[in-house]
Amino acid sequence: MSQRDFSTCDLCDARENDAQPVLWVLAPVFRDFGAARRFAGPIATVRCFEDNSRVKEAVESPGQGRVLVVDGGGSVRRALVGGNLAAAAARNGWAGLVVDGAVRDAAELMAAGVGVKALALMPQRSVKRDEGQRDVPVTIQGTAVRPGQWLYADEDGIVVSDQPLL
């Protein structure tokens, strides 16, 4: 699914007159740090704050074309994903990562070949306290996101839907 030809603009336009919302658009604050600028798939989630223990667990498990959405509380004080975790995500079949927080190792993120969108770069790595939660509802920049929803990301933005749109 990660290489499908879609446009978030077209997805939004096609659904602008729907009586009930079918998709939600994340705030336009995310920057591209991965090689794949366009990716899509079912959502898996992690909620953590400056501790990437659950992120590491997630990307080291089979991704099966999913997108990992990380609710890092918007903190840019510590990176939640770096080159090693992006490489693990690519190796294990994740379509992409959306991090509401910081990432690091910019060159390694690009080399990993997986989509990575985040708020900022930060060279300081995360702390390891074995905290966080996986596969729970999260809020990303004011938008509710649940495991099993679908995420579509490209150069224009990120949209979330309860069902596949393609």
C-alpha cells in the first residue's frame, strides 16, 4: 500500500461534501525526514513521553504495511526515532512513521527507505525508563487517532480515515 498513487488533496476534495466526516486532516506541522514522502496503511499507535521503549518494540515487530503513529506529546527535547529504529521499521515492513515529537540521525533516516514525518530534529536521544503504551487511542496535534484507522501521508499533508479510502 505504501507506493499507491494517491494525493491527500484529492482524498480531501472527494469527501468535502460528505454529510458525516470520513477523514480528518492532521495539523500541518509535520516535516519529512524519510526517503518515502508518500506512504499509507492501517495505523498502529504508541503513546510515550521522551522514552522510546515502546517505539523500539513496535518497529522490531512485523509491520505488515502499517503506519506507526507515535504520540510523543509534541516534545522536541528528546528524539523518539533515529536511524537504527527507522532501519528496523523498514526491515520489518512498516510503511511509515508519524512522530508527534522529534527524530534524529537525518542522513540515516533518509537512507532507511521508510517514510518518516515528525515535528523536528533533535540530536539528544530518548531516555529509557521502559514506559509508554502501545495500540491505544492517541491525540496527535488535537486530532484523535485510533489503532486500525487508515493514514495517508504525502507532500501536502496527512489524513486519517476510519476505513481504507482507495
